[in-house]
Amino acid sequence: MLSSFWNELLASIEKRQKDVPILFSLLKQLRPMELTDKKIVLGCSNQGLKFFLERKAFEIEEAISQYAKRGLSVEFVILEQRKKAAPPPLLQFEPSINDLFVRAGLNAKYTFDNFAVSSSNQVAFAAAQAVTKNPGHSYNPLFLYGGVGVGKTHLAQAVAKKILQENGEKRIYFCPGDQFTNELIESIRERSTPKFRRKYRYLSLLVVDDVQFIAGKEMVQEEFFHTFNALASSGSQIILTSDRPPHEINGLADRLRSRFSGGLMVDIQSPDFELRCAILLIKAREKNIDVDIEAAKIIATNISDSRALEGVLLSLYTRTLGTKDRVDAETAESYFSEKVRGQANKISAADVIKTVCSYYKIRPSHLRGETRVSSIILPRQITMYILRKYLKIRLEEVAYHLKRKDHTTVIHAVDKINRLVAKDPFIKGEIDQLLKTLSLST
């Protein structure tokens, strides 16, 4: 009865939700565990999928309740993984899953379970999950692009590992773009091109990380074009990552650009504050470091690069050894205060004002004046933001330097720029450039 209810429900949702195939494909992966008058319990294959679906719980509950014609809450649980039967003895050798990962060029630390999901990457996460269930068909190629440290490599490897865990017979290979180039050049030099082609053209899944590195290399692109076609025509899955979308990769052959754009392209944005907190806590758990939640917030506020979070975490941990049993807010505050003082010792408010005016081609008198046009307001607010956040100047002093009557104007400016930095990559880029010029970048 439970199984038939779920199957009929999925059929009903599929008819009404053709415009959200990713979410529907994830629902198909769930296993109904329990159904009562008020609740349905659904089993998920891993923690990452559970976390993502919990953020969509309202939408899912609405769809289920509409079909059931009564209000049903949804609870997601993790399915227990079945233990594989031990292989018979007597000279039979079966490589471990870690052996398979190493052979495929995969890093054991990249999994769906330790991938933190937020609004900046949830579409990419859902697409990656869908690919594991129907490789070669759902989204082929899957093209993930975004800046440094946004999780492209993590997601691509998580897909490969999941598929390999499900079927150890799959031929899977993870290859950085520059490695593909180097191997091809070596095969030409050694006259072993057929061996190179056998390695790449008969895979079940090929992941090429930083594929932009093949651009501008005519012979490499020619070979990759034929490799891509051979894999696609045989139903093999292709996953590509890049720091930019295909149409922005200079020197990329048009026919490759067309094929890269023929699947699903997903832009992964820089992690927001909440995601940076989650990433930090995951890193801390992996390294058995106890971190106070307030300390995590302070770190995530001051560090925008997700890859730098781990380094800062380790630095703070070493400070607590022998003195404290956890990284607390006091330790984090002290660390960043020292860092800011060290960076800002030789920088004055006048230096910041001069740099901002030079960058935006305006006069200091404009910043200090009463002009309310947008071309002046934004640079003025950015100046307040830098003076307050990076030079740690008191609110009243910031107001004084910019001839504002009230320090509440500074509070408003700092809050506004904080919001813009989180959601507007263009503004964030401008501020990063100003900080770099001032030697204040974190």
C-alpha cells in the first residue's frame, strides 16, 4: 500500500512539475518508509541529499498534501547502507573501494556527505545527485563553472565516487585539464597515441577539471573533440569544470564550445556567510577540532575564500593547544584584531579616501559633501565600510572623516555594503580590488 501510494504520488507530481525536473529526479531516489494520517517518512541515500531536501521540505509537503488531500508533514531519514557480502577466500583478490578511488584519480575526502549546501550551490548539488542515478542520460555533459574554492571539484569527484561505489566495474577517470594536455604531448613524443585513446575513449565516466586549460591548443582540442564524441555516442557520462562558462573561454574551438553548452551548465556562486560557516564546521569535525559556533561566525565574517577557512582554523587551533579545550570567540576575535592591526598600521583614513576616489574617479570633496547621486553615494558607503571593517575605526570617527552628522549613517552604510558583497559579485570584485590596492585583502 505504501509503495503504491508513493508511485502514484510521483506520477501525479511528474505531470504537474515538468518545469522542475531536478527536484523530481531527486524525489524518485527516495524510499517511502512509513505513512500515517499526519506524516510520511522518506529514506535518503546520504546526508547531503537529506540536507538539501530538508531545505525544500515546504515545497515537497505541499505537493504530497495536495495529492493525499490532507496535510502531511515530511520526515527525511538516512537509509542504512547494506553491507556487501565478503568475497570467498582462496586466492581471490578484490580491490578495496579506496583502491578503486586511487585508480580513478579520486580524492577520498570529496563526498556528498561533507558537501555543504546553500542557495549558492543547491542547483549544482541537485544536478550532481541526479547524474549519479542516471549517468550518461540526465545531463550530459554536466558543466560546472565558478570561481576558486566554490566546490566544483568537490561535486564532480563526489559524483564519480558515488557511481564507483554503486558499481566497482565502472571505468571512471578524473583528469585535470593540464594533465590531459601533458599526457597527449607525451603520447605523441613516445608514439603511443593509440594507448592514450584507449585510456580515454572507453570510459563510463570522464571528469575533466579546469577544462579551460585545453583552450588555445589546437592539437589538444582536436583530440579532446574526438574523445568527447566517442564517449557521448557510447552513452558515457562527461563532467567538466571551469572557472567560466564556455562562451567566455578564450581560444576554445567553436565545435567544443557548442558541445560543452549542449548539456546542463550550472554557475556555482561564491559561498555566502551561512555556507562559509557550514564549511568551517565540517572542516572542524573532520579534523576533530572543537569550535564554538560564535567563533565560526567570526571566522566566516572575516574570511571570504572558502579554501582559506581551513588554514585559519588550523592557525586558531594551534593557539588553543595547552590552554583551551576549544576554539572560542575570544581566540577568533584576538586573531583577527592582530591581523587587522598588522595590516592597517601604515594605512590611514586619508589613504582609504584617496584610494577610493582614485578608483571611482571622483574628488575627496564629493565624498565629504552632501551630494546624493548614486555615483557618489556608493563610493562613500564603500569608504565607510572599509574604514569600519578593515581599519577598525570607531563609528563616530568614521562619520567625522566623511563629515557625516550622525554615526547611524555609518551603520547603515556598513550593513548595506555587507549585503551587496554577499549577493553582487561585481561590487565584491570592486571592493576586493580596493583592498588589494591598500594591502588590506584577507
